[in-house]
Amino acid sequence: MEGVDYLAGERKKAEFDVQAMKVFRKDDRTMLPRKELFKQTLRKAAYAWKRIVELRLSEEEASKLRFYVDEPAYTDLHWGMFIPAIKGQGTEEQQQKWLPLAYKMQIIGCYAQTELGHGSNVQGLETTATFDPHTDEFIIHSPTLTSSKWWPGGLGKISTHAVVYARLILDGKDHGVHGFIVQLRSLEDHSSLQGITVGDIGMKFGNGAYNTMDNGVLRFDHVRIPRNQMLMRHIFISDAILLVSQVTREGKYKQSDVPRQLVYGTMVYVRQRIVADASCYLSRAVCIATRYSAVRRQFGSQNGGPETQVIDYKTQQSRLFPLLASAYAFRFVGEWLEWLYMDVTRRLKDNDFSTLPEAHACTAGLKSLTTSVTADGIEECRKLCGGHGYLCSSGLPELFAVYVPACTYEGDNVVLQLQVVARFLMKTVSQLGSGKQPVGTIAYMGRIEHLMQCRCNVQKAEDWLKPDQVLEAFEARAARMSVSVARNLSKFANPEEGFAELSADLVEAAVAHCQLIVVSKFIEKLQQNIAGEGVKQQLEALCGIYYLSLLHKHQGDFLSTSYLTPKQAALANDQLRSLYTTVRPNAVSLVDAFNYSDHFLNSILGRYDGNVYPKLYEAAWKDPLNETVLPDGYHEYVKPLLKQQLHTARL
Amino acid sequence: MEGVDYLAGERKKAEFDVQAMKVFRKDDRTMLPRKELFKQTLRKAAYAWKRIVELRLSEEEASKLRFYVDEPAYTDLHWGMFIPAIKGQGTEEQQQKWLPLAYKMQIIGCYAQTELGHGSNVQGLETTATFDPHTDEFIIHSPTLTSSKWWPGGLGKISTHAVVYARLILDGKDHGVHGFIVQLRSLEDHSSLQGITVGDIGMKFGNGAYNTMDNGVLRFDHVRIPRNQMLMRHIFISDAILLVSQVTREGKYKQSDVPRQLVYGTMVYVRQRIVADASCYLSRAVCIATRYSAVRRQFGSQNGGPETQVIDYKTQQSRLFPLLASAYAFRFVGEWLEWLYMDVTRRLKDNDFSTLPEAHACTAGLKSLTTSVTADGIEECRKLCGGHGYLCSSGLPELFAVYVPACTYEGDNVVLQLQVVARFLMKTVSQLGSGKQPVGTIAYMGRIEHLMQCRCNVQKAEDWLKPDQVLEAFEARAARMSVSVARNLSKFANPEEGFAELSADLVEAAVAHCQLIVVSKFIEKLQQNIAGEGVKQQLEALCGIYYLSLLHKHQGDFLSTSYLTPKQAALANDQLRSLYTTVRPNAVSLVDAFNYSDHFLNSILGRYDGNVYPKLYEAAWKDPLNETVLPDGYHEYVKPLLKQQLHTARL
């Protein structure tokens, strides 16, 4: 009796709109004008907070709840940036004063770093914090238009406080960028305080999406704060800056030495979270595209029978299945990064900094790789749904629009590959032979002589299923690309000039290194015990699809470094096609295994039951344009046109 | 005295909001809720039509005016699809009846082909048109939910008539899909006629963008139309169908033979227009990204001096300049396609069909290639603008959202490469040696023996500037890929099975062929006289960037077919970098040469004067959220939270 709803009769009796009563509904989000959209977000945030308090949820549980609300909101910045900044950079005293207020949300904070003219480069920030020894205060000021704070989430309309990054000026001397706790709005009436100009920066990409967030603009006109609102524990902002600093009552600057590596620990944390998110977003898109590819039929009808399911087309498989495989690959590399972060934390406590540079480079590179693939992958999934993917009710336009900033925030993806990963690779290559043994994900460089010489042994397609063979191929490719660009670099008299000139090649070498990491972690995962009938076999097929589709896409790298012959590359492609066939009957169940509810997916095309067309039809009528038969403007702009009376109409 | 505005004083005296008075303003489009947005579009359409009538513009001038209004509207379908369908498929009588009404817009029409369950595959349409000999009428009916017409632009709220595609049923027999003119709405009060259910299908991707269009849903419940509203001249709908057919008063079906090739003529026309559009959209995005890359500075500050312009970074150049080169390449190939269409038309008049299959394959392939590159390129340009590209005021989010459907409509891009281009290539390869000489863009296949044998002669980087060398490389690559997949196909007992199994490889071969066409047309262009000092040199540099960046990206193809050595591929990359340096000082002027007004671009980042930051700042305040200090919802959802009074609040 599958498909029967035994409660349908009861549901028909309801005399109210049950959708409208659902607090956390998401299906109307793309239709709401900005002000209403934002108001709904405030409502959800308040409702979630009420539940969090009533149910005495732990911080971790609360954060899970916010995750399932699935909507960017000012609370993300309060809990994810403002509180951690005070915890990480505030003194004991500062923490005792501010954290209880923040934990109860008696104040709401945001993180005001980027400026209108300054994004990635924190050292270029222009906002000033000038110490006035007469009053024991800092004067926070925006000296130029480009120094206006710009982008901070939660700032535009809601935050009462901010951690503001500004150049510390003592007695005319610039001591670089530091953080300050600044109140922005009155706790009585929410009006902005004197000297503060604050507002929202306007609409962002997409319907719904990040428009639920009040990303803001903020200017200071000589705003005074007490000296003890400078964060004085340690300040770490970018890859480049680490200061542990204090300003004394006399206006003297004291800076103490702290291992630079501590910075990396935090960045490893933030970026490994982003990798886990990437896996989640990509799997949502793949889930939608896979289910709809099984529902949708096009062409190939034989004798009037049903058309072919589009998931049966090899062109569809060759675009969809590598993304399905990537979603799984990113999940496993994300889990491994979680372990890596714990390992790094453990070592730091023992003053062991040896693995930190490698862990830092590896998380930066994986952040870059996974977010780029995910952003492009969501859009590819949208295209794989044909025309209907263009409807907001497919869920994919919003998923794309809300996700793409991940390619830019916490380090622009290209900058990370170049400045973190490629620099680390070049340093590693330059130290080969010095006796210093590379560790962790770069350990393969220790076998550089073998990797520069070896040749691929593959003789038949199935040889491409051997993990050792695959690892050697990806290691040889990555090692040879690094060595080759290092050789070209050495031809430049000025190393920095060479680095700039060859930066596109350096980025390619960095990407090759990062892809190797994902491949190797996927393979490692499969060497563990995996429970459940047939599970391991499916994961093996996905792992094969992951590395063979990469190999095919980048076969130029493998061929130009002479590791592979064209024949071996062709065999890889044959094996890839055959893995598509293996995965095909399991595809829908492989996305069911992500275990997303229909509410969370918020996609008609991605419905668990595949009942797509009736629901698409139903949803259409909810568009505001369908509220009336005649559209607004008919009488002014359409009727006079049809009646040939435009010449007398007022337009 | 550059930069001084001698009329600034006058402008300050104005006592009204000049922006609000501008009929065709676009800057508020992304902020408007759907109903208001749609109303504004109706206003613009009426205003444009009023001007067209008053100024007695020709059809071509009118279409240019609509182009500059730059907003999808119901008029696009009326002029671009409804009228051409009647002109192309209607009899003399039908044309005499309907065209005068349509030309005066006394009726407004749309093109109702796709259905909820049926997109690309026209043969799968389910709507029926059953002839009733008693009344001499057709009964138009939607027998299933999936037969609902879905997507037609202009249908949702505005069109009074539609050309509806439905299965012709005569005496119980299905005669396939034909077109019918059906009235949908009353010309008196615009209400939908009996038996017709019609509405808008809801929000689509992006802010503004295609939401100015009322893409619609339409169901028929036994709607009767006179027999003479079946389009009886000739019906051509997809690549597969061509019918010239009539239904007599007695309900008999008469079908006459017409050269199948005539269909292709129309498709060549539509698709060459799409290629021209691709060049326009890509150049808009590139213009914005190039100008802002010259304005924006990040890192690299020496001794407190200004930071480096991001356009000076090689990573930026290696992403941006190939897109700049592609925008020019697509313009030239578009111009050539315009010539090709005229040539084809001329030949058809002389009953010369010899070039038509080649022209058809080539326009289909170029439609696919250029729209895919443009869609991805717009998003890449957005990313190249860093965080600010995510703001709607950058213009790029809307440009992307409004453009991406081009990858799907008029033939899905992957389907076109596979079913049109790859099939044509395989047919050409199979006929080699039969004496039939390939013509036009496929003529190179006539030199297949040389192309399969030859080896690249490049010995130094500059050799990659030789046109003959480059053409041979792209011809050898395309020819070898086609031959290789043809050989693999021949191993299958069932050719269609092989075609399905190898479809991903077939698509790659098709893309290689299309890229060769663009490269060769760019090179041909440069062999003509080109006026203006230095113009030719810059175009030569762009041409080099176009083909060398393709060669680098696809070096796997060139290497696996053993045309190139890895060393020669590396030399290509060296030459590419040096061309970036050539183009760098000319980059801004190269996008100025597209000659887009600031109004047309509608992008703060892409302003001609580069005055980005003050204007971004100014624009932010126009967001609806900034209309009030306290956001809607503050009193209900924020204040009680801050005051710890949520437990008593009504949420």
C-alpha cells in the first residue's frame, strides 16, 4: 500500500494555511521583497533563540539548530565571529566583562574588518584608533571614504557592538592593525550612537540567498572608546600578522613574542569547517540533480513507450557522477581535516609546531579546491536539470547564490593557492636534499627521485583500479609540476619577480597537490573497515570516478610530465565509463544516503518521492503575479496599447 | 580641465528626483519586488512602442531600441517568435488575416511549444488538437498534467494569442505535432477565455533578470478553434521534423514534400543571432571586470605607497585576458556567421543545398560553444571583481542570471554538440575517401592524411605566432579526435549503442572542431585590412591569447594525439604569458572600444570614469532596508531578545 496517505482525510479538514503557520518555512523566501525577507529572518532568529533558551541547548546543539534553519543571519556573526574574537583576543578581564552579555544576547556583535577599498589585505586597512592620553581613550575614525567598513554581516541593521579592526596610532606612530570593541547602537532605542554612520550595503546576488543578511557599511567620526576596549591578548588577523600587544595608561606600546604558529591553528579550524560545508552544499545540489535526472525523460522513446530517463545518458553521467563522487570525497577529506585540527591542537599543547606549516598549507589549499569545485558544481547541477533548474522552486539558483561567496571569503581561492600552497611547495622543493624530511600530505616529496623517474605500469583498463598505481600517478604529476616550476623560477635573478611572472603555473601546481590530497584521503578511507552490505563497493566505484575523472580532465598534466602514455590515458577513460555503469543503478540511493529532508533541500525537483510535476504546477500559482488575473499595470500600459490609444495615454 | 562638470551648478538647482523620472532606468531593478518589477517592464514596453509608432521606426530600428531597453519582455516573443511563426508557417490567407493585427499590436502573441514534462524533444509533446468534422473545428486539449504548456515567455499575464504546438488527431489517428493559432484572453477585458487556465510559472534565477518576463503555464480544456487556425504552410520545429501539411474540410490530411533542408535555414538564422548576443554579453562582463581590475588595488604596497592594481597580477591576467580575447573572437565569428547565413539564403534561392548541412552543424556548434563560454565567463568576471562583484550594484549577478538560459534554449548545449555536430563529424569521417569533398569549416578533413601524420614544427616560443602553424595544430587536434572516436565507434556492433556509450568523447571532439572554427575565423579576420593605428597589432595579440589559452587548457588533447611534444606545449605557455604583457597597457582601452554607455552597462564597478567607491557608497543607501533606521521586525523580534523578554513575546 505504498503511496497511500492514511491521514489525508484529516489534513483536508484543516481550516487554515498550514504552510503560513510554519515558522521556519523556506519555500516563499525567493519571492519576498527585501524588507519582508529580512523581517522573516529576524523572526526565525528570535524563535530559534527562544527555543535554544527554553530547551537549554548547549552551544554545539544551538549551532546545529542554526544550521538547520539554513538561512544566513546576524546570529552567525555574533556566535561565529564576535564571540570567538573576544575569546581569542581579549584579556581575562575583557572576557569576563563582555562574554556573559554576549552569551545571553544582551548585546549583539559583529566583526568589522574589511573596508570599502580593502578586502583580503588586512595590512592595508585605513580606519584609525588614535590614543588620547588625556582621557585614556581611543578615538576611532574613518579618515577616507575607502576606509568605510564594508561587508560585515549583522552590521547593517542589527548589531549593537562590533569588533573593529583599526590602525593603532600612539603619539603619531602607526603600530599596525588591532581589534577594538566598539558600541554602535543604543541598547535603549537601537539608534546609532554619536559619530557613527551605519547602514546596509544593498542587494546581493540571487533571490533570498544572502539577502537575509544585513551586510553593512560603517563610518566613524571621531568615536571615543575607553582604553580597555582594545583587545589586548593577541591579535591575529591574516596569514601575515601576529601581535600580542598592549597599550599602557601612558600610551606606551608593549608587544610580546608569541609563536607565530599559533595563528595557523585558528585558520586551520575555520578552513576545515569550510571544507565540511563544501561537502554539504555540493551534496545538496547533487541530490537534487540526481533525483530529477531519474524523474526526467527526454528522447529515445521506442514505439511510443516512455522516453529515456536522462540519468541513463552517458553525457549526463559524465557530468553528474564526478560531482556525486566529489561530494563524497569532500566529506571524507573534511572528516580527516577535523582529525588533523585535533592533532595540531594536541601538538601545540606540547609545544610541537613541526606539523603546523604543512597543516596550514593543506587546509588553505583544500578550502580553495573544495569551494571552487562546489560553486561550479552547483551551477553544473542546475544546468543538468534543464530549463526547470532555472526556476527558483528548483532550489538550485538560491543554493548557488548563497554559496559562491565561499570562494572569496576566508582567503580568495586563487590567492590561497598561490600565496600559501605554492609558496609552501616551492619551499619544500628547495629543501629537498637538505636532510629535512617532508611530513604529512607533502611526505611524497621525500621520494622525489623515484617520482621523477617512474613510468606508469598500467596495461589494461582495470589496472586503474589499483590504489597504489593511482597514488603514484597523482604523486608523480604533483611532484613533477612543482619541480618543473621551481626550475623555471630559478632562472629569474629576482625570486619575487619570478614568482609573480610564473604565478599561473604555480597555481596549477598547487591545485595538483591538493587534488592528490583528496584522492589519497579517499583511498585511505577505503582501506578501513566499512560496515553495511555493498557500501564499500559503491564507495570504491565513486573513488574511482573521482580520480579517473580528474585524470581525464587534467590529462595534459599527466602527459606533459611524461608519466603516462596516451594509450594509458585512454584506458583510464575506458575504466571511467565502466564505473559510471556500476554507479548508475545506485545513484538515487547514493544521494538518499545524504539523508536530507525535503524541507532542508527546499527543492521541488529534488523531492524524495520524485513527484515533481504536480508540485511544480502547484507552486507556480503561489507567485505574487498570480494573485490577480490582471497584472498591475495592465490598465495603464497594456490596454491602451492593444486599443491603439497609446498616443493619449500617460506613461 | 578634465573632470570639471560645467553644469553641476544647474543640476544642483533641480527640485525633483531626476532618476525617478527616467523611464528606462535600470539601477533599481534588482530591488523591486516581482509585481512592481513586472509593472515597470510593462511601462517600458509601452513607452518604447509609443516611441516606435511616433517615430515610425522600421522593424530593424525598433528591434535595436528594444535591445537597448535591455530587459526581457513579452514584446521579445511577440516580435521574435509569434510573428515569425505566422510568417514562416502560415498560408497567404493566414498571414493576411493575422499579421496586420500583430504588426499594430492589436493582438499580442507568444510561442507555446514546451510543456511541463517536455522540453527539447518536440516529438514528445502531449497537447492534442483533434479535428471535429461536424463543426469544422479543432479541439485543443491538455490531456495530462505534464502536457501543460510551461515556460513560454509573454504567456503568463500578457499575451492575447499564442501559436500552440499540439498533436494533430484526425479520425483517431495521430499525425504528429503541428502549430495552431489560439486566442487565450479576451480583447475586451483581458480575462482568460473559456477552457483556458493560464498563469505565471513563478520566480526565476536572480534579482531582476528574467523575472521581468511572464513565462507562463497554460492548460486547455477542450478549447475549440476554427480549422483555418492550423498553420498550414510548413511546419518546422526541431532538427527532426519538417512537414508541409493541410487538413481539408473533410478532415483529410495532406502532406507535401518540401526539401528538408529548408528547416536548417531558419535554425542557422536564429543561432547566428545567439552567437552575436554571446559576444555582446561576454564583452559587457569583461568590460566591467577589466575596468574594476584597473581601479582595484590589493597587496604589494612598497614603503607605504599605493597597493598594486590587481590587473597587474599574472593570475588575474591569465583569467581575464582569455575572456577579453574570447569576446573579440566571438564578435568576429558572429560577423562571419551573419555572412554565412546570407550565403546560405542566396544558395537556397538557387536550389543549391550543398553547403547547408555544414552550415547547420557549424552554427549549432558555435551556439553551444559561445553560450557556454559566455555563461561561465560572466561568472568568472564576477569572481575577478572580488567581494564587490557579489553586490547587485556591480551588475554582474543580474548579467549572469539573465544570460544563463542561453545554454539551454534553442537547443541544449550538450545535446547540440552531440546530436548535431558530432553526428556531422562522424558522417564526414565515414565519407572520407568516398570522393565527396568536405566543404566550408570542415574542409580540413579533406587533408586528413597529412593531418594524421604531421608533427608540430615549433622550436621557439615566437613560432606560436605563425598562423599556419596554429591552424595546423588545431586542425590536427580536431581531426585526430574525430578519427579516434570514429575508430572506437566502429568496434560496436550496434552503431547507436556505440554512439550512446561514447557520447562524452563525441562531445569533446565536437568542441575541438568548434574551437578550430573560431580560431580560424579570427585568423582570417586578421588577414584583411584593418584600419586604425595599432589596432591590428592588438587584435593579433588577442588572437594569440585566444588560441594559446585554449591550447594550454586543452593541452591533453594536443599531447594525447601526439601532435605536440611537452616542450612545445611549454613554449606555447611562455608565449601566452608574453602576450599578456603586450595586452596589459591596452586592456582598458580594449574594453572601451566595445563602446558601452554607463547606462547600458548598469554597473558601478564598470563605470567609464573608474569612480567606483564613492558611487558604491552612494548606491548602498538606496536599499529598501535603509529607508528606516529600525528595520521592520525590530520591535517584535530584536528588542525582546536584547531585553531578555523573549519568553513573553509573541513570535
